[in-house]
Amino acid sequence: MTNPLQLVITCEHAGNRVPATYRALFSGAAQRLASHRGWDPGALPLARALARAFGVPCHAVPWTRLLVEANRSPHHPAFWSDLTRSLPAAERARIVSLYWKPHRLAVRASVARALRAGRAVLHVSVHSFTPELDGAVRNADIGLLYDPRLAFEVRTVRAWQAALAAVDPGLRVRRNYPYRGVADGHTTVLRRVFPDGYAGIELEVNQGLLYAEPARVRRAVVASVRAVMDAARKGERA
């Protein structure tokens, strides 16, 4: 019997590239582009490792979040950075069309195909977070962001957290940390589009751990997701 869960992997802050057309806007911004404000360092290799392990595509955005914020909705104050906010409306619409919308449409299509095929969807949106922000030290290695009002997501996150503890008991895993799972984001939007059969979990990994022990993180994440998927398959057989 096939696995009842279809895994969808995304990485909204995979890179810090700037399209050639807009490079003049980023003159003098090299330090910001290289920092966590420009992208999520370490997230893309982890997302690719997950995708390879399960034989699914990795939907990744290579453009810097300072061009347009791929994990935010157009109404969100952080959708545009101070470097692009003052562009003419037509130019901003062009950026949305070329560098924001294609990712959203591709992921939505992947989820829709799986649901039409009778599969439930586990969407893992891979991110990383800086160990310290504005002087506050983040006391977690991994965060699992979800909507606590949705039973499917609650079950999935509990199973994932337990699997991580079994695979690597030394990891500090917290739920809805360092951000809230119901804040505006790609998964938040997709929950509204697909109210049944969809679980959107943001995986947040401490950049300090990703830099120091990338292989450990990959092993733990891949093994724990495999445990969640295996449990879902066994549940369908029961």
C-alpha cells in the first residue's frame, strides 16, 4: 500500500540572489544580503536533503527576501524591504509576477494534485533562524510551527517532535518557537486554500547548529520525517 501522506518540500528563503535588473538598488547592501536578513543560511541544503530522501521536488526561492518576501502575503508590512518599497507600483507588480507568484503557484499546484489523487499532504517549509536576535538568545535547536487549532497539524507535530526526541535526544525541540505558526506565511495561506487534508509545518532550525553540525541536523530531520511518514502508512493499514 502506498503512503497516504504526500510530502511537499519548500524553501522560501533559499538564497540571496539579486536579479541583474535590480542590482543597482542593492549597492552597499552586501552585508545585509549575506546576513539572516537577506536569506536563511543553511536552509536550502537541508530542504534538498529532505527532497532527495523522499524522491520529491524541492520548491526553492533563490532570490533574496530583500527583493520581495517569499514567505509573506502582499498585505504584510514586511512584504517589501526598505530597498524596494519605494519602487513604482508597476515595477513592484513586475517583481511579484516574476519572483514571488511562480513559487506560490507551483506549490499550490503540487498540493492540489496530491489531494485530487486522494493523498493527504504534509507540507514542510524549511527555514533557519539566527541564534540571537536583537540581543535575545534563542533557546532551541529546532522549532516546529503549526496551527494548534487544526487537529491534523497537532497530531503531525506531536508525532514529529516525539520522533526527533527518539532519533536525537540531545536536540532542543520546541513547538511554535521562535515564531508563531499562525502568523502570516506561505503555510498559513495554504491552510485557507486547502482546509481539508493539508498540514503545513514550518521547520525552523538554529543556524548555529546548522553551521556546527549540518550532518547531524540532516540525519535527525530526515529520520524523524521518515518515522512520521511510516506511522501514517501503518495507520492506513490498520
